[in-house]
Amino acid sequence: MRQILIIAMNTFREIIRDRILYGIVVFALLLIGVSVVLGELTFVEHARISANFGFTGIQIASCVLAVFAGSTLVAREIDKQTVLTLLAKPVSRTQFLLGKYLGLSLVLISVMCGLGLVLAGLVAFLELKVGATFVIALFGILLEALILIALALFFGTFSRPVMTIIFSASLFLIGHWVDSLDYFIKKSNSTAFKSAGTFVAKTMPNFEKFNWRSAPIYDLQVPASEVLASTGYAIGWILVLMTVTSIIFRRRDFV
């Protein structure tokens, strides 16, 4: 456990110093600021429009951070051959991966907490209720991003960063389309389409399970059972992806 924490803290410090992180944060803050301007264009729904754009900005920032930073976590160490130095010490390859995952997750949580506080202050100023559903909406975005980190690490063990970004972004888009795919499967008369569609729907992570962003905007209630079920779903996907990633990484030759 100590080795994992050391790698995690080193990864945390490395990413915090990366200029791409600050670019992502500035982009999210600008999008939150633009939401206020766009909200002024309407006579009603000002607060809701601003909150909606704010959540979108946080989601984009967290997902971009997860994919772009996650795509280089392993590849950078391999290219610099620093992975050989680390693995020469009493550190297993699984501990190395877990440390990298934990380090980027801590960065992601820190960024989301900061952006969440900014958005909470904005919507409170616009007299929109900031309560439990606001936190749940942010938690859903966090779960989504944590799965993306695991996906980026998975693809990063056997592909280049550019391909890792393409693969992870593609699965992210497909994951938000799974619910729509179920609708088309039910309406289709093609057996081949139904079989292929069912396979995709069952084997791809459904990111819409974490979409609670409308709850604080329209003052909707999110059942605790739904939050717990989605959390278990996310943990399950992370465990599966990290297990498969560890198996692939243990078999890889760096020389």
C-alpha cells in the first residue's frame, strides 16, 4: 500500500505541474462565465441555463482531463524508460498502475471540488437552490470520469497516446448513446441489427446512468437506491478494466 501511495503522490505532483491542466481549468471557468452571459439573453430561466452550462463545463473539463492525462500516464513512463527504474524496486506492475490511477483520480477530485465551489457560488447568487442534488450531480460526473481514467489506462498499456484518446473518446460517446440504442433495438425488425446492438449495449459502459445534472436544475429528487446502484455499476467497471489492464501490463516487455 505504501508503494501505491508514493506513486500516487508523485503522479499527483507531476500532473498538477502540467500546463494542460491549467488550460482545462481555464476553459471550464470560461464556459461557466459564458453561461452567465447566455442566461442574460433570456427573460426567464436565467439561473437554470447558467447551471446547465456550468455542469456541462465541469463535465467536459473532467472528461478531457481523464482522457488526455490518462493517455500519457503509462506511455510517458515507458518512453522515458523510467518505468524500468520503478519496477526494479520492490514495486509490482499492478501497484504501479494503481498508483497512477489513484494519483490522477486525486487530481480530478481536486479540480472538480474547485469548479464545483465556483458553480455553487454562481447558482446561489442566481437564487437557485444548492442542496444534496447539486452534490449528486457532481458525483455522477466524477463517476463518469473515473471510468474514463480506467479506460485510458487500459488502452494506454498497448497503444500510443493518440490512439488511446481516440478509443476512449469513442467509448465515451457510445456510452452516452447506449440508451438510444436500446430504443432502436426494440423498434428494429432486423435480427442482425438486434444481435449487434444488444452486444454493444451489454458490453459498453452506460454513462447515462450517471447523468443527474438535471436534478438540481429542475429540483428533482434522485433516489438513494439509484445513486448506490450506479456507484456499484461504476466500481464494477473500474475493477474489471483495472484487472484486465494489469494482466496486459504484466505481460508487456519494455526492452
